Amino acid sequence: MASQVAKSFLKAHSTTAKFDTARRALSVGAALQQRKTLPDRTGKNIVLVDGVRTPFLVSFTDYARMMPHELARHALLGLLQKTGISKDIIDYIVYGTVIQEVKTSNIGREAALAAGFSDKTPAHTVTMACISSNQAITTGIGMIAAGVYDVIVAGGVEFMSDVPIRHSRKMRSLLLRVNRAKTPAQRLSLLATIRPDFFAPELPAVAEFSSGETMGHSADRLAAAFGASRQEQDDYALRSHRLAAAAQEKGYFTDLIPVKVDGKDGLVEKDNGIRVSTPEQLAKLKPAFVKPHGTITAANASFLTDGASACLVMTEAKAKELGLKPKAYLRDFTYVAQDPVDQLLLGPTYGIPKILDKAGLKINDIDTWEIHEAFAGQILANLKAMDSDWFAQTYLGRQTKVGTPDLNKWNMWGGSLSIGHPFAATGVRLAMHTANRLVREDGQIGVISACAAGGQGVAMLLERHPDATPN
């Protein structure tokens, strides 16, 4: 199975140009009549009008001196500028983040105020690891479906250039007691109890609280369990960077908005993590987590990224009233959860069949796949799991395997491995790439899926809107 998937990736890359040419050459008349459409489950025909993101930058580069809410502010203002919508029309803002800046615990509210939104516009912050902005979007869908609001802004921001570092628990406890002391003598007595180990800081760890294992270590084990070789992982990572570089060169990333950073000349206008390397260069890298025999390296894993995103969600009727042309219908979504120890990153394997079955769809009905790439090994493991009858019968309660998606429709503009992965901002990027790819590739239905810390995941269905453009 491993060699078959590896050959599929190589074939998918080599036939990309032919595939694009043939796809554009097709006559759309007969195809439109055969396309499936998805039912509206909300009674509101909720649409994704448009969305934006700041360029995704490798952490500790051009955004390093900013604060997270400032980056989010740029995304919110960029959304208003791109859509031409007034701040006053926004009913509610839902914003995601994972590593919280302690000064702005409700970053959705602080970013909105910084962007000049009315202080009468409510906002709250959600956190669900790497699917936080997916959660922001679907929270907005729920609010609209319930008839509470008409127009929602959803998005997310992550800022890994500056994360909160805490004192040790011993030091925190001591300082709190010193703060409560009533006399100088009591304070001095408490301070005299300080020991050297009190000064050891607590750094935020990308590790599971329930297991103590880092995500990278878990991904390495998962790749080994499904027989994803180092060669396969490097090949997939190279594919991601090549496709992202091609999409960037062609100007397909129309969701990008330029950012002016104080103290920097010019504008930040493009993602800076896309680097097309060679197989030989990738092969030289040493394992990053399981040493010395692991297969995950710095090149086939997503990198620490700073970035923000925002999108506009409303009913189709409201969009028409405002003269807006939506990108896509937000047709359905589901969240899944599984064993966070041995199946931490298998969210897509559980979520994709669930959302397809719910909509009465098959693998071949999907025109675009946008799947979060935490690690190349995680992607390969999910593909192998979906292509396994044994896994389907043992864990999914299915008699037969889910199947393997057409890799000519899979992350064709690159993914998190190459573009970057600001944890809480990626969900909006996945949605916008889906909507824009459906137009450029003349598709109808797109699937979004992602894994997340805690052994959770999301799957969403988007359908191309007839008024959609890829700009």
C-alpha cells in the first residue's frame, strides 16, 4: 500500500499540468447538468461571501515585534476593504486563537475595537487547536441558522513569535502570597524561602496534556504504524512546496492582503515559507523528534507561523440585498474526536466519511480537497487509513474502506507544509482555497478537513455559488 500511495503522489505531480489544461478545455454545458447539488439544512442558504488572510510568515521574521491583536486587526480591516461592507452591518465577530496572549484574553473583541468596529458589536474568542477558525465559522453558521444574527465575521490569529512564558508554579505561589502579605516583615520572610529551582520558567509546549507527548512524536509513531516511509514523506512535502510555489507565481492566492509593519520598508505581500528544495537536500535532514530512526524532519513538518485571517458569513438573501457576490454555500460540517494517544492526527479519516455519508456523497463526487497538512506523515497515514478495509471495519464501523481521493484534486495549491500554519488562522485559508479552486477548476463541491490537538477533527462541505469569482 505504501508504494502505491507513493507512486500516486509522483504521478499526480507529473500530470498536474495536463490535468489543468484538460480541465479548462472541457465544455461546461453537459457537466453542469450532471453535477450534484447539496441540500440546504438550515433553511437560510448560508454563504461564505469572501475571506482574507495576512501573508503567513515564518515566526520571528517580519511580524516579530507586533502583537496578535494587531495582526488580527489587519485581517479584519482587509476583509472590510475587499468586500466594501460597512462595519455597521456586522452583527457579531467570532475569532479563534490557540496560544493566548494574556493581555488580550478575548482577542476577538480587542482586535475588533482596534479595527474601529463599534463598541456595540459583540465579539468572542474560540479555541479548538488547529481547527479554531473552522469553529469560528461554524459558530457563525449556528448563530445565523438560529435566527439570532444575519451577518457574522469569523476568523483566527496565531502569533508564535511571542508566546507567554510563565514563572514556575513554586514562584507563582510565592509571589501571590507575597502580594497578600500585610507587613514588610511578612514579605521578607516569604522572599527568604526562594530557592534556585523557583526560577525555572514554564515554556508552552506543543504537547498533549493528556499524554504528555509532543505532536511531532505522535506523528512519527503514526507514520510508522501506517508504513509511511521517509521517502514518501519527503516526496509529499516537496509536492506541497512545488504546488504552492506554482499557485503563488500564478497569482492564485487572491485571499492575501498586504500588511504594513511599523519599522519595515514596503509591504509584506506574500507568504515567506514556500521553499522548493531538492530530494537530495531533504534526504540530508536528520529526524526532529524520534532520534535517530524517526522519519519526521523540519522539512516534512509544518513550521511555526504567524498569521491572521477573517471571512464574511451571511445568508444568501442578505448577500443579494447588499449587492455582494458570494464565493460558496456553507452546506454542512461535522466534528469528530478519537483516541488522542494512538490516533491523535486521524481527524480527517473519521470526519470525511461522516460528512460524505451525511450528504449522500461518494469520494468521486468531490471536486476539490483542502486538507490541513500538519505533517507529511500525518497526511500519508490518513490516506492509508481511508484506503484500508481493516481500518474501516475495526475503527470506523464500515464494511469497506472509505477510499483514496483523487490526488489531482488534493491540495493543488499546496498546504500547511508550504504555505504555513498559524494554528487558529488556517481554517479560513482552507475555506478560501476551496471556494477559489472550485471556480478556477470548474468544480461544484469541495471538502475541507483537518486534525487538531486532543484527537479531534473537522470536516466541512462547501458548494460553489453561481456568482462566485476567484478574485
